[in-house]
Amino acid sequence: MHKSVLDIIELLQERPVSSVRPDIIWSERLDTKIAAMPLKKLFPEDNEEKVYGLALQAAFFILNDSLSKAHDVLQDPLVYDKNETGDYWHALMHRKEGDYNNSKNWFPPVHPIHEQLNSKMREYLETQSVQDDGLQASLQKLSEQPTWDPSLFVDVVEEEVKKGFSDEARTILNNIQWIELELLLDFTCKHAFGKGIAELVPSV
């Protein structure tokens, strides 16, 4: 594994949970490291691994809240609309920037992480005592779905942001998103390098 990728993963371990509606890039230093990923060296062939490699670079930018640069990577013809995972990251990028309808258009209807994401989301919500009735109703509807519903979560985020994004809503929605980001990052990493995040950096 190239040291540059390990450095990025280790730096990302230092960041707090990212927002569903970020205002600024989290770390300019990290942004520079992500931009410098030696993709041609890591993925010399234009194959499926390189598609996932580009998706991984975009994922790192998204985790750093560097949405414009993530979008630039996702516009690369090799990854643009080429597989469900690249599309998923594209959807997350638009959701974070507040382009909610566009976000819905990019989410794959099904993805291998959805079942685990739905389970972990339900487990998390069981530990929360939600004070806002409207938010509670939205979260209840979300947890009642048979599997993860990405469009419904977009609706919940959009509604809460428009309401003013209370501290309670911010904490809960950010934490649900963080579960989603970690699962999708691990999935993307496995398909790019054959190993998940914990295998690459055991301290994760």
C-alpha cells in the first residue's frame, strides 16, 4: 500500500464527525495530500480497480468536506456513471452541498452496504431520546423502512436544514451520515485495494 493513502486515512481518523451540510473544508493540509494521490502509480490500468480508486479519492475529498474537488474527480469519464459506488459518492457529494434533488438522482436504488447501514442506523436511534416531535416522526419513518432509503434520508436532512438545523438534529443526522460514510469508504477501499480500512490501518 502506498504511504500516501495510509497518511490520508490516518489524518481522517483525527477529524470529528462531519456535517451533512458543511460550511468549509476541514483540513487544507489533508486536501493537498488527497490531490497528490499517485493514481497512475496505484492504478496503472484503466480497469475496475482504477474506477474504485478514483471513487476512493473522491470519497477522501468528501470526508474532508472538499466538495468541489470531489465533484471534479467524479466527473472523470472513467468513473462518471460507471458503477453504483461511484454514483453513491456522487449522490453524497450533492447531498452535502445542499443540491438535494440532484442527490436523489445519483443514489443507486440498492447497494451492498444498505442492509448493514439500516441495521446500524436503527441501533443508533434506539440509544437516542429525541425531543423534537417533527424530527422524531421523520426518524421513526426512516427506521421503519425494510432497508436503507437514501431518498428519504435526503428528505429528512433537507427538512431539518430548512427548519434551521437545531443542535439535536445536527448531532443525530451527522452521526447517521457518519455511519454511512464509514461503511461506504470501507467498501470502496476493499474494491480498490482488496483490503478494508481496518486491514490497511489496524488502529482504525
